[in-house]
Amino acid sequence: MSETPSVFQGRSRRALTVFASGVSVVGTSFALYGTTREFVIIAASRTALDVLPSSVVASIIWNFGDLSFSLAFLVFGIALAGVTGAVSYAGFRAGERLVGEAPNVGGMALSLAVVWAFVAATVWSPLAAVVPAAAGTVGTGLVIARSTDDADQLSTPDDRRAFVKTLAGLGAYNVVAHAVGFVQGSGSRTDELSTPPSESEASDLVQQRLDAAADRSLNVDGMVGLVDTTDSFFTVDINPRPPTVEAENWALSVTGNVETEREFTYEELRQRETVHRFKTLRCLGDPVDGEQIGTALWTGCSLLDLLDEAGANGSHVVLRATDDYYYSVPMSMLPEAMLAYGMNEQQLPREHGYPVRALIPNRWGKLNVKWLDEIEVVDQSESGYWEERGWNGMGTVNTVVKFGASNRPSDGRVQLGGHAYAGTDGIQEVRVSLDGGETWDTATLSDPLPDPDTWRQWKYEWQPDSTSYTVVAKAVDGTGTEQTRVRSSPFPDGATGWSRLDLSVQL
């Protein structure tokens, strides 16, 4: 007689029961609440940001960059499935023992109660925990009922078929639930930015600017142009998945110390005088050799004009987002600030803040609040989201040089290229050393973009006479100030230091 496969034996069945139940809880929560704070993974990740040491969060961001919160989505999903499944299973078994006359009723009741309590404590919403908890409890009950769990193994074909059918049914349910969640969370598509006929000249101006930027880009294979593509532009925020906000249900409120509180719809902002501006964004968590930096052509309107119309009377504004992110910004930073609803001639993508984000010149990316829905005028500076978690970086951005490409043209030279950024001070010069900083030469720079808060490309070429080089690069900003040599990690004030590349060359 052949052995019963291990999947039908007691320990494996219990593991599958836990997994099926936990995944059902997470999947149901995802289907119902998508990317809102009631989704159990979103809630758990927010709690982790509050609980984990700031240095740990910082390390995750600068090591994984754009992948940080995608990894969080996966890790928290697996962890929560395991924990909720185990809670449901333990509750069911305890309930069976407590109500011996009706074990299934007792098991289901206690399982539902303990899973509900766990999910409600995670999402801080008793109501949002009801249906996910019920789904997990039903999953647990079905698998146990079909598996005669007290037996060491399922030995008969009928038992095995019933067990497999139950798991298959739960699997199908979870595929559908997760699909619904992904569709619900997909949000707004990145469409071309529609332009009324009366604004066709403005649309032509956008294309002309993008074409001019392409013409100014240096011809270096493998290097990002002066304007980053929308798809490759870095994203960092506090969410495992970006929140879904639809323009027709959205409005931007101007509140606080104002003569008249105002509210602006998406279409009202679109009808205002249009601003097209190149701007570079760099994440405060970006290491010297990191990739959390990019430049785009943004389309929007003046932020300060809205405050003037509301009669703002305060020294600072607090920018608040739909995902509870917030930052306090001095009024002195706002004369050139804009509200962006377009990016590279496209509708602002959801991951970059659709429908509207703030863009503040010369400041780290954290101040450029995405999914903006309120501007509150206040009398004094207030702490920001990351400041409350140990970061600083309220000043201007740090000067940085990035290596972006390494090539060997057909004539045998070595060609290096990259970008340099110093906020609105601009880049005057990039210097390159092939001997670790003992001697220096000047790199070729691209022509600057027409707006000041942008990076420049650089390239440097030489005929090699050695098989290894320690290449160092530094920048001089538009004021003549040379970039500091001292290297520091991003936490808490932003990374500093010369860029370094150890290069091996085949002669």
C-alpha cells in the first residue's frame, strides 16, 4: 500500500489551514479597502513606521529605494497572513473545547471574536474588521470541517478529495479577492494631459521644452537624459501602495489663518494660469551613490496665488495629504512654489501624487507633498512627518554628483557620465579625479535647463594606461562653493561627500 502524501497528514493540514485562513483575511481586507488606511497591510506598515527606530527605516529606504514599500507590502502581507491564520486556528480549537456540545459553533464564534479583535486593533476600525475576520473564520472552519483534523492523516480518497476541493475553493476566492483589490488600487491611469483648444499654444510650449531638453542632453550611452521618463522616475512615500484619489471627488482646501477659507476643485485648478517648469527632486534618504533623484517637466499653477486669494495671514503653511502625511513650510519658500497636476505632458501619475502635489523649490523631496488636499495657514513652524521620526533636512538640498554610465567607445577611451545637482544654486563645474582625489580635471557639462532648480549632465573621457582606477567626482555650485569631501549617510540631514567609483579597465 502506498503512503499517504505528507500534505494530507496532520501537521501539514494544520499549516495549510492557517495559511488559507490568514490569506483570506488579508485578501478580503484588500478587496474591500484597497489602498485606504482600513486595509490591514497599510495599517500595519503605518504602525511599523511609528514603532521602528528611524535609523532602521532610513536604512531600508536608502538600500531599497523605490522597492522599499513594495517589499513592505509583501513582507507585511505574509506576516499578517501567518499571524491572523494562527489566531483564527487557535481560536477555533479553543472554542471547540469550550463548547463541547456544539464544537463547530463554539469554534467559529471564538475564532471570529479573536480575529476580529486582532484586525480591529491593527486598522483602528471595529467596523472595517468585521468582514475580513468573518472570511478568515469561515476559511478556518471549512478546512477543519473537511479535514477531520483529529486524525493523524487523511487516509481515504473521499477525505482527500474533500480537503483538496475546499483548499481549491478558498484559493479561487482569494485570487478573485486579490484581483479586486489590485483593480481597486490601480486608481488613475497615466493619461496624456488634456488641453482645451484655447490652450493649444501652451501644449506646444510643453513639447518645445521637452524637445529642447533632449537636444541639450549629452550623448552618453546608458545615461538618463536631462528629463527622466515618467515610468522610471523614483518614488518614495509612506505607503506600501499609493492611495487612490479620484479627481471628481477631490478638492483642495485653504484653511487656518485666512480671511476666507477656500476650496478649489481639480477643474478649477486646471482653469487657472498654467505654469510649466523643470524641477529636480531628490529624496532625503538618497545616498551619495543612490538613485532617488530625478528631473521632470511639471505642469500646474501657482500655489501662492491661492493663498493670496484666501487672504492668508501667517508665517507658515502646513501641507496635508490624503494619506495623513504633512509638512510645515515657511511662506518665504512659496513665491515660486507650484501645484502640479501634470508630469512630462501627462496627467500626474497616481504614484507621484495624483490629482495634485506640491513642488517647493530648492528643498528635499519630502517637502513636495503628494496627494495634497489641504493647505493650512499657521503662525509658526510645526513639526513634519519625518521630523517626528528623527529626520531633519529642512534646509536646502545638499550638492551631489552621480555616476550614471561607464562606456568604452570604439577608439579605446573610457567614458564616464552622470548628473550633478545643487538646487537653485545650479552647477558651475564638475571635477573628476582618476587617482582618488590627488589630481583633478574638468568634466564636460550639458547646457543648463531653463529653470534653476535642476540638475546638469556631465561626461569625462580619457585614454587609459592602467587596468584600475579610483575615480572621484565633485561639483562646484553656481556660487563657487565646492562640494564637501566629508561623506555622511542620509540620516538625519541628507547624504554628503564626493562620489567614488572603483573602475577596472581592460587594456
